Amino acid sequence: MYTPCLIIGSGPAGYTAAIYAARANMHPLVIEGPQIGGQLMTTTEVENFPGYPDGVAPFQMMDDMRRQAERFGTQFISGRVTKVEFQSHPTKDQPHKVWVDDTTIYEADTVIIATGAGAKYLGIPSENEYRGRGVSACATCDGFFYRKKIVAVVGGGDTACEEAQYLAGLCEKVYMIVRKPYLRASNIMQERVKNNPKIEILFEHNTLRLTGENKVEGADLVYRKGEADETVRHIDINGFFLAIGHKPNTELFKDFVARDAEGYIVTKGYSPQCYDLSGEYELPGIFAAGDCADPHYRQAIIAAASGCKSAMEADKYRRILDLTPTK
Ligand code: NDP
């Protein structure tokens, strides 16, 4: 099956790309993937997306975006992309190819990769049990719900320090749970958290489990000086924020698209254009939008904006090549 514009991913980036691509008469096809709505669906409420003055449930917001894309003719395929074959010199006979669930092959003039990223979790069972009920991987998204409460942030990198600082502006107290005897973050971030009277850093601590009835009320930590010297310490907390890194969902593209050391798709400047593995040559018609190409901001509004840019560039690319709207 042929489409002028194929979009992989159904988060804010993918759906926004679809709205713009559909309105540009590109008849986009969105492959929605395993988590329809994307990462946002793991949060409880969205209060910082413009246009929703009273906040909005993530499901509602993503459904709104999806219906908006559908209104202009977007088609949706529920399935997982299992293989891609991008061409460095695509032609009508040799277009970009995308396999869904190993069986159906889609051919496309343009592909917008909007596969997002996933926060890393510790892997302890209680993380899942309390997900959305005290466990979060985004302080900017959920911090507001913990005003004047006590929270913990796990991690010792720049993200953890930033999140701890942000939460300290809202909460009564913030613990940082750091597994090493030092922080990995940049010096300036380290200074900030160390000098913030609301932040207490618990070095060489690991989380054993979360406790509480129906929601997070505490955490059992273990302090390691050595294998023989482990003491369990309990802290009372209302929120438990993971800040131990993110992993972009880009493995699928590794043989075609330039990625950085952490797997984020490389784009340059303001453009969502993707590059071949050398990182030097553009891959014509291939664009990246949202968190799969953004190690820094990781916000729905930024992802939506980059989805818009990708669709505009895809349209421009097709116009330059004078490709017909449909085949
Ligand atoms: P990092 O990989 O830099 O840090 C991850 C932190 O989580 C480390 O302290 C690591 O510990 C800890 N960690 C990892 N796995 C576990 C685990 N299983 N249990 C406990 N702790 C764990 O990730 P960040 O997201 O902080 O940063 C990613 C990149 O983005 C970095 O290059 C960073 O500098 C950059 N960044 C820059 C910002 C800025 O400039 N304002 C803001 C945010 C990020 P350990 O040290 O022991 O490995």
C-alpha cells in the first residue's frame, strides 16, 4: 500500500504531524504502535498544555488530537512497525518501505518518525503497583500535585538535580536518592541542590520498595557501605520521581538513521530532517519529531511543535519533487 506520508507513533508529535499533513492533502497514515497516545498516557493529568485551562486527562487530550487528525482524513493503523527500509535516493520504483507486524508493507514518499522515548524505571515491583498513584517520571508534569508534600527523586544526574530543584520550589521537602557516593550532574547543578535547604541528598542509597495503602506513603531504602553493612532506612514520602534517564525508541532505525551515543535521532538546527549513518547526508523524505530526537525538553508541547515542523517539511519536500498528492 502506498501513502504520500507515513507517520510512526501516536503521541503529541505523531498526531500533530498528522493534523498538518492531512490539511496539506498528504493523506497521512499513522501507525499507532503499542501505546496509543504515547508516553503521556502514563501520567495522571495534564495541566500545562495550552488550551486546557482546567487541566485534562491524558486520554482525553490524546483522543482530542486523534479526532482532529481524523477529521481531515488521517487514517490509523493499529500495529507495530517491525522493519523499515529507507532509501538514500528514493524513486517512485524504489520508495521508502515500512513493515507493520512483519506482514503488511507500506510504501511512502515521506516518513515521520515520532516513536518517542520511555523513562527508565528501577524495575522494583512496587513501581508498577503505584504508577500514577505517587510514582512519576516527570516532575514538570506531575510536581504540582505534590505541593507542600514530601517527595523523593531517584538519580544523581542533571535531570535528577533539575527535577529536585523544581520540586523544592513546590514541596515541603525533597529527598534525592543517589546510588553512588557522588552526583554525576554538572558542577553548577550539584551546587544548587547541595545549597538548597529543602533538598536532602541520600548518597549510596537504593530503593528496596515503596509502601502505602493505595498510594505512595513511604519508601524503604538500603544504605550500602559494603555487602556486610546494609541498613534499611524508611522515609515518609508522598511522591516518588524517577530521574535515572530516558531511552529513545529508535532501535528500529539504527541501520538507516544517524543517532547519537544515547540513541536519539540526530537532527540539525531547527530542521527535523534525518541523516544517513555517516551523519553527513540527508535522508530524503525522512523526518523525526518529538522525544525520539529530543534529549532535552521532553514536553508534549515541544513534541507537538516538532510534529508540525516535520509535516511542513514533508510537504515542502513533496512539492519540490512535484509528487502528486495521491497515487
Ligand atoms: P544521566 O545518565 O546523566 O544520569 C542518570 C542518573 O541516574 C545517574 O546518577 C545514575 O547513577 C542514576 N541511575 C541510573 N540507573 C539507576 C538505577 N538503576 N538505580 C539508581 N540510580 C540509577 O541521565 P540524565 O537524564 O540526568 O541526563 C541525560 C543527559 O542529559 C546528560 O548528558 C545530562 O548532562 C543532560 N542533561 C542536561 C541538562 C542541562 O544541561 N540543563 C538537564 C538534564 C539533562 P550513576 O551515576 O551511578 O550511574
